[in-house]
Amino acid sequence: MPVNPGIDFKLAEEEYRKASIDSEKLKALEHMYATCPKHKGTGPILKEIKTKISKLREKIEKSRKQKSGGYSYHIKKEGAAQIILVGITNSGKSSLLSQLTNSKPEIANYEYTTKQPEIGTMDHHGIKLQIIEFPAIFEDCSDKEKYPSYFSAIRNADLIILLLDGKKPISQQLKLIEKEFYNSFIELGGKNKENEKVIGIKTIVTVTKENKKPKTKFQLFKIERIRSEIWKNLNKIYVYTKTPGKERDFPPVALKKDSTIKELASEVHKDFVNKFRFARVWGKSTRHQGAKVGLEQKLKEQDIIELHLK
């Protein structure tokens, strides 16, 4: 027992003792860990709690896979990034997917119109982005039907767009959606944690139907700005290549921010780094247009790069 554990820790410990199902035990243990004093004397108890949390998460995840009846849902990543649309029923996911992509999902006034994930492709200056609308989130969905497999597929996403219905209580929606994701070991807007099954996925939020600005820990954008904000939040740039004596090539190439000529050469062809002589660059990354640069030159959005090989 830790020294001076505090009332919150004691209450969480009591909840753990009374819990009859694994999800309740896990929640109580996480509360115990969060409220336990952090000092040298509590090291052993913190380690014990963390071990129990890890084992329970593995047990719950294994149980969910068994309950799904062997159903497995996988979406192959296509394009430069994979973006997921989530929200409660009738929050406007299908309408947004239709606006952003070439997809034509069923849009209706009745609830739970989307029965399975809908996939579309968004074009951003020639860069293709995969956008997927998942079926509506509801209470305890993370442990029902095909949802365990859906949440497993979401873990590979680069960005999540969370849609909130402005005509319904915002805080309740957020609490529900965050809980279902966390029960599936995904923390919306969180960062990846070392040696933990919970992963963090960058998340942006928009409120549909009414122009509300709720206080949240997430980045909040108006629905009409979502298209541009998607690219900004992917932490990527796009650049153009060109052949000597010709205009720039199209489509452009998507790279991570702060990428160099070396990353670009590797992306274009696996042998280009070994055959590289020099490159010429036009754009914001160089003072002189057409400057001769080497592999370590950092690139900026919309740069035009001419690769010269041996």
C-alpha cells in the first residue's frame, strides 16, 4: 500500500475490488494508477498496477477477437494517407464523404444509414488521399458485432475526423466516442505510448448542423475548412519532379515535412540514391532558383526538383 494514497486512490481501489467484469476492473486500475502518488516509496505498487493493466488489456482484446466470430476487416492503404470519418448516427459523415471525395454513399434522414465502411478518394493538388467513413459509434459498440474488427482497422489511420452533431449535447457525444475508442486501445488526439497497447491518432473535430464552438482538447474547425485542414494536419508536403528541358511532372510526390532530396530520390526510384549526382531546385527551399544541391537539401511545399544521375 503506498504512503498517503489519498481518497481518490482508495475509492478506485474499492471499485477494483467490487468490479465483476474485466472492463470495469481495467477502468478502476487505470484510475488507481493515475491517482497513486509518484515517488520512490510507491514504485513497487505502481509497477504492479501497470502489469495488471497490461494483462487485462491483452485479455480483453483477445476476448473481443473471439466474440467477433473470426470476422476480420482490413482496408488496404491507398494514396498518400488514410483518413477516417467517425461520429454518432446522423452526424453528417456521409454528406462530408460525398463532398470531399468521389464516393456516393447513401444519405438519409433515418439513423444508422451506413452499415459498413464507405471508401472514397480525395484529390489534393494531384495527391490522392483515402477517406473512409465508418458506421456510427454507439454505446458499447466497441464490443459488439463487427466493431472490434472495425476499430482494429482504424489503428492504421493517419488522421481521424470527428464529427459532432450540433443539435445534440456535445459533451455527451465526445465522452461516448472517446470511451469507445479507448476501450479499443485508441486514444483520440493522443500520442503513442511506449510499451502500451493504447495508440494515439491525431484527431480534428468539426461540429455539423449548427455553428457551435465547444471547448475541447481537439483542434476544432468549421466544416467548410476541413478540406484544407486535412492536408495541414497530415504533416506532409508535396513537391514536383521534372526532366531536364521539360516542364514539371504531374502528379506531384507526397513526402513527410522536412524531407530531403534523398527521401525524394528514394520515393521516385529505389536506385536513384546510388546513381545520384546532383539536383537542381526551384522553389521556397533555395535562395537561387535552379540552384545545384546535394542529397541533404531540405525541401518545402511546391518545390520543383530536377534530378541528375550518373
